[in-house]
Amino acid sequence: MVHLCSSHDLLDAVRSGASGPELREIELPTRFRAAFTRKDEVGIFDGRADKDVRRSLHVGEVDMPELAPDECVVAVMSAAINFNTVWSAIFEPVPTFAFLERFGRQGRHGARHDLPYHVLGSDGAGVVVRTGPGVRRWKAGDKVVLSPSYVDEQDHGSYDDGMMSESQLAWGFETNFGSLGEFCVVKANQLIRKPAHLTWEEAGASTLCAATAYRMLVGRHGARMKQGDIVLVWGATGGLGSYATQLVRNGGGIPVAVVSSEEKAELVRSQGCEHVINRTDLDLGEQGLRHPKAGRILGETIRRLVGEDPGIVFEYLGHETFGASVYVAGRGGKIVTCGSSTGYRHEYDNRFLWMRLKSIIGSHGFNYHEAVETNRLIALGMLHPTVSTVFPLDEAPQATRAVQTNQHVGKVAVLCAATAEGQGVDDPALRDRLAGHLNRYRR
């Protein structure tokens, strides 16, 4: 017999560890709580210097969407804030409703996404509560983490590398029904087994940044780091940088971490990174890293630390750092970039690129295989979450503001259906062995 329910009936069953058959007996709610932007507020920041995301990001009830045959509904126990949440909330570089409108033209199931509100969130972990009729490898009750790479498996481009598919999208950014809510809707090929030793907030805050760093540094589509490579890591205690530093050390590379305070320097040293540069100690003046001599000063500092120029530069800051990145990379070096959080328009002296045979590698997201390989490292305890702060769903706007204003280290998590921190651990023995690593970033 099927029972009518509120979202809390199903969520309470998930929290109590109900079996898959028991979860299927409880009807999906028609509405649930989520964090979203509104289409009618596009333009509210025009002319404003401070685009405070707390004005544009709302928490309230939204409709449960219809499920496509290859999709699942997941009760989201915890999600995380990424910089694409900030972009969505400030409606830049373009309002994400343009993405939803374009997706909506793809037919009936695409049209579900074209709504006057956009549920955000590209990282999360939770429990499967429903599967579409085309889903074969997953079932209700499975504990999962969510890959934000939204790939059409019927697109031929996805068979070599999902990121080369013309139809590839960033879930929760270029699609609706993202992770910042009590429930989300995902394609079955976004699901990955949850590492058993992690809490919900730890599991739900790793995939996007960790797998992005994996593709940039380790995967065959990125820099293909090898043992002994010196790797300059900008923003080494940020979401991406905190995983990059670990991957470099795991792979036998030599990380040189750039941070902005002594507190952050100590944090990255505690991860085993021996060579750390506090950029506030560099004599760069008011222009900072855009100073014409910034590359030379930074390069001299790196050589004093490790004796040679970096073979790889891990770039995601963009405008403020790119010129220096191109300069400091060694002859034949690689600058691998996945973003531009300080601005999209870069300036660099091209002589230092062509005359020293350097290369710039564009890297975007990751394919499903790379996500699974990254999650395997996490499940083995070789790569550790870097959660620093946890907010409840009602405070998702404040959590996003913390990332927007760089008032954080590592990852910022948001509890959605989980009622408290520390829930979701299924392998306490492994957790006890790794305890010193798991809480390093917690404040």
C-alpha cells in the first residue's frame, strides 16, 4: 500500500536506515526545501560593487520534478558550496537561466529544467530513494556521492572522454534540481559509491574539487604529472588547491604551495607540504601579483626553495596570477588551468611561452572514470576531505557568501537532510585510523 507523505516522512525513513523496499513504499513528496535563485531577480546587482549572494539566494519549497527513465531521486544528506554556486547567485558571467532555457529546448525531459527558479549545487552525498525504469545498477537505499558531470551516454563524443561530448553539462549549474536541497535529481551515471568511513558532510564535499584536480594533474587529459615533478599550486588551502597538494605528494611530485597567510601556511605544512610561499611576504607593492616583476620575484623564491623552476603550474585563479604562472614555469613546462576566479581576461608575455616551449592546458571538470578513480583514492584513505565549516540548509546563502568573500579554507559543507554533523559513518575502524587527517581543516 502506498501512503501519502510529507518530505519529512521519507527523509525520516532515510535517516533511520530504512531498507530499499521500505523507502519505495513511501510516496515521494510533491514539494521539498531547497536553495535557489529566481529568474525575476536577474539584474538586481547591476551597478553594485558588492554583489552579495545573500540577496539572491533563497531557501524555500520547490516542486519535485518528474523522473526521466535514466534518472534517480536522491535524498541529499549533505552538499557543498563551489565557486559555480557563487557565479550562479551573482548571475555572472551570464545568468544560468540562459543555460536552463537552452536545455529546455531539448525535448520533454529537458523542458523540466526551464523554470523561473534554479536549484543550485554541484556536490553532494545521500541515499537513492527512487530509480527510473532505465536504471539498472542502482537501487533505493544505496548510499552515494554525486558526480557533477552531466553526460549523455548516447552522445558518441562521451565514449572516448565524457568531457569532449558537445552535450556535456555541469549539473546544478547548467541544469536544474542540484544538490542544495532535501532531494535532487541525477542521471544514474552520476552516482558513485559513498566511502564508508566518511561522514555525510565529508563525503558530499569532495567530488567536484578533488576530481577536477585529479584530471588536471594525474589523468591522461591533463598535465600527466610524474615522480619528481615540481608543481606550483596556487591557493593551496582552497577547495581545489587542498586536493592538488595531496595528489602531488601521493604521486611522488614536489608541491610548492602558495597561500595568503601564515595560518594557511601552517595548515598546508600539516598536510606534508614542505615548501610553502606566503604571497604576502613577497615584495610586490600595491599591484600584487600583477606587478611586472612578480614572475621574476616569485621564480627566484621557488628556486631558493627547490633549486629549479616548476614543471607544472596548477592554475585556477586567472587574471591575478596567470602572467606570473606563464613566467615561472620551467622550459617545456605546463600551465594547467580550470578556471579564473579572479577574472577571465588574462595577460601574459607570450615570449616566455613560445621561446621556452611551454604549453597551456585547458581542463574542465572530469569524466566519470576520473570521478570514480578519485573516489577510490578517498575510499582507500589516500586522499582526504578538506571540510572546514558546516552550515545548515537554511544558511546556504551565508555559506555561499563565505566562499564568495574567500572567508574559508578547504570546503564549505551544507547539511540538507542530515540532522547533525558526524552522521553516516559505516566503517568506524578505518575512520579511527585516519582521524588525524580527516579533521585537519576543521575550525
